Amino acid sequence: MKWKFIVIVFLIFASFFCHYSNKHKIIVYGRSLNGSQELLQAEKVINLDLVTTNNKLSSMDRIQQLASENLSMFYPTNNDNVHNIKFNNKKETFRLIDYIVPSAEALTR
């Protein structure tokens, strides 16, 4: 009888210990998950800012501005002398300014 009582008391204490231990781990992991989600949101905002800055810096207007200021190049406003050339039906194209205008320099895409 005494052994049965000791075993039952031990099982009750073990179940309480396991219950509260697991509950504590769940709370700790939940807090860790919330911190990770906040960090992920912050990284997404930083990524969006970097993508926006990259898009501004790599825009065609900025490239044309830098080419005209630093390299004395220009982008033709009249496309009569500009020809698009395709190779083997690929999507790769480039522009070529006609040989009539020898001083013109083309900005390619």
C-alpha cells in the first residue's frame, strides 16, 4: 500500500513538473518567435529601402544624366537614325546610331 501511494505521488509531481516545464518552454519559444518576426519585419523594411534606392540609382534617367555629365554622351531625341538590331530572334537587342552622324555616341540598354 505504501509503495502504491509513493508511486502515485511521484507520478503527480512528475506530471506537474513536466506540465510547467513544457509551459515555460512554450512561453520562451513564443517570445523568441515574436522577436524573430519583429526582426523579419525590420529586415523587410530595410530591404524595401535598399531596393528603392537601387531602382533610383539604376534608372535610365540617372544613367543618361551621368553619361551626359561625366562622359559627354547624349541620348538621341529623334529615333530616325537609331536602329534596333536583333540576333537569331532573341530578345537581346541594342541600338545603333546610323553612320551618317559620326559624332553621335549611343547609350545602349
